[in-house]
Amino acid sequence: MTWTYAAPLILVWWNTSLSPPVPKRKASEADLAFVVKQVREIYEQTGFDILALGEVCSDDLAAIVEGMGAKHFSVHDATDRTSRRMFDTAVIYDTRKVEFRSNRSVADTYGRKTLKTGEVVTFRTVQTDDLFQLVVSHWPSRITVPEFDASRAELGTALRRSIESMQDEGAAPYTILLGDYNDEPFSRSLADHLLATRDRALARRDGRYFYNPFWKSIGESHDGPEDHESGICGTHFYPNGNSSRWFTYDQIIFSSEFLSGKAMSLNEQLCTILVPPTLRSKLLARREIFDHLPVLGTVELRSKT
């Protein structure tokens, strides 16, 4: 048996800060134009096949897709502003690479709270005919749900159980989780309750675990003297942080099957934080609305011959 390799599947997640689900400073037309320009430049740089976005609304998405100028992209708009539980995520995807199959929103109740766990989108790869699930999440901020609030642990547990339920119902074993979790890779919600481990061998051996390559992204990006032009140590910048101003809240996490060396295989070297210089400058400027960097994940596709 030999493998025939296809073009890799490239994914990007970005919390745009344009249209958050809680009251914040309103984005201007200039802010939207900046996001449109950034998305176009990120596409030119990475050639992404799937772009998942947070803090967007339908009008934002229309402007972004039009600004990309690529007719082969389609949109799964999961935003909803009609209820108290506002949803603010969406997925833009290349119809030449993946085929949309289905979607469903996953929510959980915890006491009197309703928790927005994630949006599940099932795709088929056009080149290799493999099915996979994408689960896009934007969990509550630590302002509305503090770090040690029990609801944060419940979010991780609810997400894991939802995925286990999908597997019991016959879903494909390939599941990619991505989003802004407002928790770090070592936070209990992700490490202990979701079971998103830094131990690749453990995840490969035991399918109950997920593998989170963004454990590597919680420290400084550069060794040696501080790099004032491009250095970062996370994906989210909060200028008033006590122990750090940087936090690795944005992550792409992979189910065990991506480590098995089969049809869809994680390329860990191409999982990273994207640092467009202009966006980084805006993160560091207090008067700007932007506070998140995009993250990149890559999956190698191949078929048996």
C-alpha cells in the first residue's frame, strides 16, 4: 500500500473584535475595512481553505467575502442576534477543497445558565473524500465568567461529551476544535475537562484525548533580547494584565485520529500564531478595538493507492 498526497488543508481562526456578543466599543467603518484588508492579506500569505471567525455579524461577513474577491468561497453564517444567547461565529470555506455537509449548534445548561459550547460543521474533503467535523467556539470572557467559575469547567466537559456523543452516533473520527476559549491551554476547562493534552504520545494511544499543539505558544516567540518589532507571547493582548499582558486564548485542537498517520494527518510544524505587523501594532495601541491575533493549523491529506 502506498499513499498519494493531495494539497494540505489549511485552517485559520481569528477573533476579529468587530461585533462582540456583549456591549463594547462599536467598530467603525475603518475597523471593518482593516479586517477586510487583513483577511485578504492572510489569504495571500497562507492560502487558507477554511477561515473561522469570531465576533462577526452577517454584515461583517458580506464585506469580508466581497473584499476577498474569491468566488469559490462560501459562508456558513452561524451568527444570531435575535435572542439573549447571541452567537458570533462563522466559517468561510473554499468549495474547491471542502464540501459543506451539515451543521448544528451545541449548547449546554448549567444551573440557570445556558452555555454556548460551539458550532459543529461537518465537511467532506473534495480531493480525498474524507469526512471531518469542525467545532468553532467562542467561550465567555473572564469578565462575565471568571477564571475559577464552575461554568468554565462545565464548558470543557460539555464540549467533550458532545463530541463523544457524535462519535457514538457514527461521526467521522476526525474532529478539529478551534476558537477563542478565553482559557489557556493549561486551564482546567481545556486540559482536565476537555482532555486537550500536550502529550502527543498519550493522545495517539488513547482516543479519549485531544492533542493541543498550542501548548507551545504560551511563552515568548523570540529568544534572547526583546524584539520590539515582532515579539509576542500569546494570542490575546490585555494591557492591564497583572502577571502578563499576553494570553494564549486562541487555539486549534485535534482529535487523536490526526496523529495516527492515516488519511488526515496533523502537520504540527505548520500550527502557529500569525503575526501581521500592522495588526500587532493595533493590539498594542490602547485606543484600538483589536485584541486578538489569528492562529493557523495545517492537516496533510492523502489517499491509499
